[in-house]
Amino acid sequence: MLAVRMLLWYNCSMLLRFIENLRPIVPEVLECHQNKLPKGIGVKYVQDGESGKWFAVIRLEKEDLFTEANSREGLEYSVNDAVASYFDIPDKYFAQMSLDKRFYKDPQLLKNKKVLACS
């Protein structure tokens, strides 16, 4: 019975997320979410030699966030996801934000236009 309830809850939450993504992006709300971000976000990362996993420390003005991934590309996604989650920015708005070098300060991570900017 518990498994059925969990499956029903999961399906309902996915349906609500789908419906929310159908709504158009409101420019004023996008601007509000952009104003949540600090002036700079520092990212330090390292690859573990034994496991091959990637680890990152995301330095914000008052706190640090930590994330990990199995690949370099996965780490980029994880960093974006951590930042969006921390500032409570919905995926559809975060994907529309135009973040540049002033946010993610590591030039090696900025080779690709979307690296650590939008997922």
C-alpha cells in the first residue's frame, strides 16, 4: 500500500511540474529571480584519483555549497542545479538566465557557453 501511495505522489508531483512548465515565463518574475543571485559565485573543483569522481565547492557570499558527480559534464550540471536549488529558482527560469563570467569566476569552466551558466 505504501508503494502505491508513493507512486501516486510521484506521478502527481511530476504532473504538477509539467503543468507549471507550460506556463509562460513572466519577465518580472525572471528579473526577481536574477536579483536573488550574488555578485559573484566562486567554484573550486577537483577530481578524485581513485574513484574518478568530481567534487566541487561553490563559494557564495555567506555560505559554501558542496556537490559531486561522476563526470566533468555531470559536475557542471550539479553545480548549476545546486545554485538554482539554493536560491529557489525554478528550472525554467534558471535556464533563461544569462549568467556570465562575473558569476562563475573560473575561466576554465567557461570554455563552453553554457558551462556553469544555464542547464
